[in-house]
Amino acid sequence: MKMDKIQENKDNSSRLTTEIYDLYSPPVYGKILSIVPEGPIADTIFEKVFVSAYTNNKTFPIRSPLMSLIDIAHEKTHRTLKALEIFNECCSGATISIEKKSST
């Protein structure tokens, strides 16, 4: 009986995540693009926002998911900008590229 309850909770969290993504991905991505207009960097931050919300599903606030996602996006975007600023200061002339690794 416990296994059925565990599976039910997993199913509910998957549906919840899918619903949240479908509803709120456009405004969350828009928020990121308003701060970081570069596509590849914005895409990476966007991914991290939803991974963070999904992995912290037990503590993710259900009452106001949009505002929580916007807060996560804001924080991750500014952290990324700070990291890029530090990189540019210490490694002038070097470049950084955010690319997905292909799984082989």
C-alpha cells in the first residue's frame, strides 16, 4: 500500500511540474530575456530555473508558483551575470561559450 501512495505522489508532482511549465514558461523566459538578451545564456538559465523548481518540489510554494519562478529566474540570472563579469575581469581576451554536451 505504501508503494501505491509513493507512486501517486510522484505522478502528482510530475503533473504539477508539467502544468507549471506550460503556464509559466513564457513569462519566466521573458523575465530572463529582459535581463540577459543573449539566447544561449538565457536558455541555460531558463533550464536551471525549472530544474531548481522541480528538484525543490517539496519546498516549492504552490500558493504562488509564478512569483516563485520569477524570483528563481531573477536570482539565477543575476548570479550568472556576476559570474560572467568576474570571468571577463580575470580572463580578459578569453571567451566563454555555453554549449550543451552531447551524450555519447
